[in-house]
Amino acid sequence: MFKNHLTIFLIAITSVMIYSCDIKKAGTQNENTDEQVVNVYTHRHYEVDKQLFADFTTETGIKVNVVNASADELIQKMEMEGEKSPADVLITVDAGRLHRAKEKGLIKSIKSGLLENNIPGKFRDPEGYWFGLTYRARVIVYAPDRVDPTALTTYESLADEKWNGKLLIRSSGNIYNQSLLASLIAANGRDEAKKWAEAVVNNLAREPKGSDRDQVKAIASGIGDVAVVNSYYIGKLLDSKVEEEVNAGEAVQVFFPNQEGRGTHINVSGAAVANHAPNEANAIKFIEYLSDEKAQSVFAGANFEYPVKPGIKFASLLDAWGTFKSDSVNLSVLGENNRDAVMIFDEVGWK
Ligand SMILES: [Fe+2]
């Protein structure tokens, strides 16, 4: 087991090192030829991104060098590289993580009228450190043959005894749950949030394990009746080439909680300019490009996420779910409450 992890770790480190070499080379070339570049550290690995980056190069003449790794690996890499980091832009998921990068001094505040215009205030850091590009809702999904949707109301109501042995949700180590609990702390205070987490643990159909997709599959196989998952996973399951996944997606319905109150908890995938960005002006241009009409439409079609720029058409599946009210708390608060959320999970024994 340990050996396997070590192997994966070594492969990850090696590939990151190979990528860094590429970037260093590109940087040197840059000095000699005046070639304009932007070095992008991103967790995203979608075909559409490649297309978007190529379009950006065509439009601006700025070459995009990409380093792909998981969000936590990229943050670690930037920490290790320090002032010498070639990173210009960090693209990662979850405001909690973006906040972590901010706290560690890895990203810098920028001012851009275009970004402020394109991205509504709640989707970006109030001090200009990071900017949301797409958002997702953390929804409740349920088995329509076993759950009457009128029984569903709020995240808070998942603490109710009626869900005893029926609730599915992944482990607390995951940032999605940390940000959800952070939003409950913001709405109801620490004590209430802790009581909620405790009750949720008591209601679980099984010990937390697996991904969001696995919770949906567990509903499909009758292990539980309701689950909390990110909205785009339902789209991904329905769109999958694997029959079991399509079946799982079809076995559930989506419910947007807290519509009568503060709204459904949402989070972003976002971008930031690296604190030591060697090509800062290009970095800002790049993020501006991703926030504009064309890129936002591409994002909307690609990953079953919602584009942050108002007025962009959603993917048809999202349209079918209808509009919903989203929690208006500034997402930077989720980052601020992250430490408390992690502590509460620990205190209540949410694995
Ligand atoms: Fe995800």
C-alpha cells in the first residue's frame, strides 16, 4: 500500500519536474526572442481548455505554458519554488483553497475593471486576490422512488431523525465539505454548525467514503436515499460512456436546498495572479480573457458548471434543473471559516 503511494508520489513529482524544465526553457527563450508567454498552473485538464488557450494565443500573441497537477500539488509546488516560481497564474477549485493560497502569500491582489465588470462581487475576493470563473452548487440528490421531495428543505434539515441511516456524504478531508460546513458556520454560528455536523454523522447510511459520484452510485444501489454532492457530477454521470454511471445519474433527482432562506451553497473554480509572476501583465490579460463572453460560453458548455458572467447561456441540463437562489455570502468567508470547519469535523468524529 505504502509502496503504491510512494510510486504515485514519485511519478507526480517527476512529471511536475519535467513540466518545470519546459517552463524554464520557455522562459529563457523568452529572454532571447522577446516571445510573450504566460505560465499557467492549473488543476483543470479538459480538452476545451486547450482550445481556449490556443484561441488566447491567436488573439494576443501570448504563448500559454501549462503545468497540470492537482490543486494541492500546485500550491505546494509554488510554496517550494518561492520567489523563483515561474508561475504567472494559478487556476484551482474551491474558494477555500484559493484562500489558502492567499494566506500563504502565493497570490497577489490585482485591479482590473474588466474583471470587476464581468464577475459579480460574491464570486471574487473582496481584496482582488482571486477571481471565480465558474460556479457549482452543492446540492441534495435523492431517490425519487423512496423520498418524497416535499420532505426535503434545507441542509439543516438533514440533521433530522427521519434521515437516520439514509444519508450519504463523503469524508470531511474533502474541501467541498469543509466549505459547506464553513457556510453553515457563517449562517448559523459555530455551535449550531457543530450540532449539525454531529447529527449528520449519526444519520449516515455508512462511514464516509468515496467521491461525490460514489454517493450517487450508493443511492442507485439502495445503500442510502439522500446524498450531498456537487451539481456537475450529475451531469458527468449522465454524460458518461459507462453504463453503470449513466444508471446512477438517472437514479437520482436534484434538489436545491435552502431556497426559502439564504439559498443553496455554491463554490467556484477560480484564477489568481501568482505573487512572483514574471509576466504579470500577461497573467491579468489571460484571466480577463477567461472571464469574457467567449471563454465563459465555452466553460458553460464543458463541465456542467455555471459561468460566473451574467447573461451567458447555461448547458441544457442545467436549464432543465431550473434557476435557483444561491447563498449570497462572499465566498472568501468560506476560506476564513475553513479552520473552524476542520476542527468541528474532528470534534464530532466525521471521518
Ligand atoms: Fe469536483
